[in-house]
Amino acid sequence: MEDATKANLEPGGMAAAGHPKPMLTVGQQIAHMKSKGITFDLVSEEDAARHLRTKCQFFRIYAYRELFDRHVGGARDGQYANLDFGHLKALSNLDRMLRDALLPMTLDIEHFTKVRLLAAAEDAGEDGYAVMRDYLGSLPRTQLDRVEAELDRRMNDPYVGAAVRKYRSDMPVWVFCEVVPLGMFSGLVKFCADRWGDEGLRKVHYLLKNTRSVRNFCAHGACSVNGLLQRGSSARPPAALVNELTSAGVPKRLRSKWLRGGRMVNACSTLYLYRKVVPEGAARSEREAALRELFGAVEGSGVPPENAAVAALLFMKRLTVAIGMLD
């Protein structure tokens, strides 16, 4: 293991006993990166140290190194090729901007899907109570128990507790929509879509699963762009998204290339669903402005365009144009 990783520090600065992944000081972190071939030309070592101490921890920013190739053979075998700390810093910033753009979009999607559901309920002549009784009556015992437990838990919630307590014994659909988490709300969307034969609402249900994943990673500040193309068993893009891109003339080879990882599928599905359920207005204009700022930052980041994260983000830009969200 590299010299930079040999020093094991316990609280108070005492040496620990040979842990394979020790905690490093900021100076050791920089030495470790240099041993891996990472340069400090775009950002000085002093500025990098300041950034690591005050802006972004090492474990997080170092994760973006996986987006760069390594030398094979020769004196620099195994070291990263053409990777500067400035590139890591830029990718970390793009990741933040992506989260900042997507998180409000997921909240808008949830809000306007509720509006869409209640409008459909009115069109179907529902009174708002019978549909909820029938929905709860349709649930398997284990799923019903989870819903009941969630409602019980929220009875003392400082935000929705009063509504839950008032309507706990016979809850109308408009209250249920406001007091349960997105996953439970999505189940109601599916039930109502089937009940009313609403194919558009059914498509929304399936896309909401992707939106839920995006909201969770954004809310928890998780890294995303370091693994946008990671394959996963649940990475198949929704048919509605594929059909939209096909109609917009996006070639199959590009769809297959970029829509193959769970993170990418989730993000692109969220962009597509936003375009479908959020109407023109102030909220949408703000989200579109955030996306333009993100894509502008991607193009001006200084990270090579062939980098997987940059290329994937530029595909997202192409997607927003293809679905008519940005021009």
C-alpha cells in the first residue's frame, strides 16, 4: 500500500494498529493522489488542501477518479492518465448542480401528479371517499399493514398530523395524497389508473419509481455522475421514454449506449416525466433555467468531452431538446 496510506490516526492523533483504510490528514490525502498520478496544475496543492478542509471531503471528491483511464505498463503503470485535481473539483461541482436541478423537479412532479390524479377523480365522478375505501380494500394484508402503520406514525407529525388525526377513520383521496410518502402515493396512482382506464396515469405510475430514486439520491446528497453508466438489473428504460426518443429521431444506438445504467435511466425518466406532468409557469421556467445553467457548466468545465460523466450529461441535454423541454 502507498506510503500516503500507511499512517493510521486515531482520535487525538495516536497511531492506530495497521488498518488497511486509515484516516488520512489533508496533507496525506494530497500525497496519496499524487502517488496515483493526479496532478495539481489546474488547482494548486494549497488551494486543493483548502477545498478538502472546507468544501468537499476526500472520500467524496476522490470517487470521481474512476471516470478516468489508467496507464497500462511502463513507469506509470496503474496511475491515472491526464487527471488533475481541477477535474475532480469540476465534476464534484457538476454533481451538485445536477442534484440542485433535479430535486425541485421531483417535488414539482409529485405536486402536479397529485393535481392530475384529483382532476381525473373529478372527471370519473368519484366522491373521494369510496375510491380510498376500495383502494385500501384491494391491498394485500402485508401492504395494507404498511399503509396503516405509516398513517399511525404520521398522526403525531408536526406537519400532517392534524389532517391524519381528523380523517384517520375515513380518509378521502385528497388527504391521503398529502400525508403519505411518494412510494405509497404511487400505489394509489396505479389503482386509480386501472379503475378509470386511464393509460396516461398508468404511465405516470411507472415513471414515478424513477423519480422517487432521483429524489432520494438528491435529498441525501449522494454522488451520481461518477456512475451514470453503471449497469444494473433494474436499468431498463421505461417504454414511454424510449418511444418518445424514437419519435424525436434519437437513434437506437445512442439510446442503447446512454440508457443502460440505473442512475442515467432514473435521471432521464425524471426529465421526461417532468415534461409530461408539469405545466408551463413560474416553477417550470425556474427548473429549465437551472438545467441551462447545468449544461452550460458542463460545456465549460474543462473536463474532456470524452469523459463518461460529461458525455452522459450532454446526452441529457440532447434529451431535453428532443422532448421539447429546452430549445
